[in-house]
Amino acid sequence: MFGFGKKAKKPDGIDILIIKADEAKNRSLYQVAFPSIVANDILSMLQKLEKSKLNTKEVLGEIGGFRIVTHLEALTGFDILDDADIEAQPVQIQDFANMLLRRLEVLDESGGLGDSDDLAFIMGELTMLRDGSFVPQT
């Protein structure tokens, strides 16, 4: 896109999604990190969640209404220059998935979500991400 070159090191790299949650109280910016080798699957699942009717504050809590604003691909490294700022710290995909999944599980158990194919798909994908079965272990 900007002439940064090909993704020659894609299998070895780290991708980061920058996600904005405008109405969040504690944190309005999330940097979600995951291995580049599974980037397409993770990005498509999170884009599906972003566009779904589940992407509300009532369903997802503080991250509800999120937007994916940037996808950084195949990074071989990065430096955190402000250790004191929580938003500067990337969140591992397992932790991000766990946060979303806990919220959905509570609502699902209370019957607050109903049944839908989107919900079943998203919860299944988030479960695999949380448990690490989606992301290859190195």
C-alpha cells in the first residue's frame, strides 16, 4: 500500500490490529498482537464481529462498538516507548479473545443473547483463540 515491500517474513512475523473503542472508560485503544501466519483468519473473524449486531456496548461491554482502524502486517519487532501507558502495551490475541468470550458467555448463560449462527460462529472462534488451538504454538 505504501511501498513498504512484500511480506517476505510473513510466517515469522507478528501482526498487530489497532482497535478503537470510542465509548470505553478505561482504555479506548487496543493493540492486539498475533502471529502473522494466522492473520487472515483472525482479521476476517474480527471484521465479522465488528460488522455484526453483537458489536454493541450492551453485548461486548466496554469494547462494544469497536472499530478496527489499522492492521500492521508481518512485523519482526517493535519497541514500546511509554511503559507507563497501558494503551502502549499490545494485548495478546488469547487475552483479547478471553475478554470478549467471557462477556458473551455470561450473556449467553443468562439467555440475554438468543440463538444465532453469528453468535455460535464468533463464540467458537473466540474459544479456539483463547485456548490457543487457533494459533500455532512455537
